[in-house]
Amino acid sequence: MNNLCKPKSIGLYLKLINHIMISNLDTCLKKYDLTFSQMELLNFLRIHGGVMPQKAIENELCVRHTSVVGILQRMNKKGLVSVSVDPDDRRCRIVTLTSKTDDFFEAAENRRIEIESKLTDALTPEERSDLLVLLEKLYRNLSKGKEDVNDKKTQTVNKRI
């Protein structure tokens, strides 16, 4: 890349890095016939013990009921999750990961480590730590005082950081 083509802004570099990382992740997901939304839901379930009420998934991931239903139906057909009626409240559904996801999680974690390692190989451990601090500051600064009440995803991420 010559100097005329080099991006001159932090935002553009972040966009380019994000694009490359998502492309790499999509390659991994294609092997498992998964979309990014499905992977996000599977990972969320795994983090929370593999069993969760459908309504909690909708609320925590800030996804509409109809979208979650569609995602769960496709994943149920693939044998990745099972959806059952809550015995305590028959109006509610319980979503459970199946053992079929074990291989996927191992491969996805290996791919994440590989991509992140490639991203930060040129950095010293101190630079990596500094970069993380700076990225957190950038994220917090951008999300601080956000007026859009419909942006629940940003609010949810802020709670986790």
C-alpha cells in the first residue's frame, strides 16, 4: 500500500480491521452453515450455561421476538439447539444447546485466537495492553451520552465492559 492509498483516519483503520476480521469469521462459520447472528446466540447461550428462557435471549441480545424465533427455528433444524415448553409457565420457551455445538465452539475459539494473534503479532505485550485500554476509551467515549433510546445493544455492551 503506497502512501497515497494509506487511510488517514482512525475510524477508517477500525473499519478495515473489522471488515477483515468479519470476513475471516464468516469463512469459519460457512463450514458450520451458520450466520453471525446464529453464532452470537449460540455463544451467548454457552456463556450462560447452555440453557436459557427465550425471553431472556431476546432481552439480553436486544433482538426482536420474531427475529429470535426465526434464528432458533433454523438452529433447531440443524440440531444445534432444542426449544421446549417451560414446565413452570407453558407460555414460555426454554432454549438449550445440544452437544452438536461442542466442535463448533472449539473451532470458533481457535479461529478467534488465530485472528487476534495475527492482529497483534507486531505488538509487544505492553503495546497490546495499551491498545486495549485505548480501544476501551474510544468505545466508552463514543457510547457516552448516546441519545438513541432504541440502541439497547450499546447499553447492553456497556454493562458488560
